[in-house]
Amino acid sequence: MDALPLDPGDYRGTYKLIGGRPSLDFINTLSWPDRERQHDWLGTVNNVERWLKAVGLAAPTLRQADLTIVRELRTAMTAVLRPLAHGKHPAGHAVDALNAYLRTALAERLINKSKLAWSWEVPQSALDAFAPVVLDAADLVTGGRRDRLRACPACDWLFVDQSRNGLRRWCDMMDCGSRDKSNRYYHRNA
């Protein structure tokens, strides 16, 4: 799996779409959450636009102030999905916050007359652009493979376990899996 061409700034690392769902990949744009080495991949307007394009979403013209909106949305989604990935029930206020974004997102979805399939309004704001991501999170919360929602034990990124046996352990075997196995080997043989 290839890294996205997001500008890392002074951070040494890469960002990959490993979540299996746009909502999880969006949450994973915050690397090493709540740790000293935390890094926000959506810290620039250009990175937000590149991320939206990479997941197949249209981006309106974004401003610096939109970064705050994007971060608040990510925080609201994280407060619901991260507890679920750890086998816990999210707090009621977290679900309420996600529901507020969901109301806005639902207004952006329409039935395409010719295809008779869901389509989206052309986004006019950052929240409009992320409406499909919000609906993806709502689908995941209400049962869309929630039983396969996992958190990587090494970096805490979220992913849907799509392995046949349901035993996928790490977000990415090449990164966290290798690092975790090396650490365990070192501590066993030290």
C-alpha cells in the first residue's frame, strides 16, 4: 500500500489509507494520537484537498479557517469510533455531537435522476465536502462491519479487519507489525 503524497512538514513518517473505510482513514489523519509524537496530517489546506481527492471526494476552495472545522469533525467522529474499536460504548454526548454533523451531511445527499443512485451536492464548504465521510461513520456505527472494527495496538490507528479469519492485528504489517514483532523479539532475547 502506497503512501499518500501529503506534506509531512518536519514530521518523519508517511500516511497511508489503511482503514478500509473513509471515516477511519479520516480519523487516522492524526498519527500517534495523545502521544508526544502526535502529528496532524491535515494541518494544511493543501493536505486536506489532497486527502479528499485521494478518497474520491470533491473539495471546494478551502481556507485556513476550514482547518478548525475539519479538526472538530474528526474529533467528534473519533470520540464515537475509537471506543467502539476498543470494545467500549461511546459516551452519549459523543454520539450527540456526531448526530449534529449527520443532520448536516444528510441534507447533502440526493438521488441522481438518471442513475437512480445516491449522489452528492457539489460541496460549498468543508463540512459539505466531508458529508460522505460522516455518513460512512454513521453506517459503521449502526452496524456496517462494526464487529470487525479494530485499533492497532502499536499506533492506535483504526481499521476494518477484512481478513478471512478476522484476526488482523496491526494497521499495516510493514510498519506497525514489523516494529511490534521486532520489539517483542528484542525483549524476549534481552
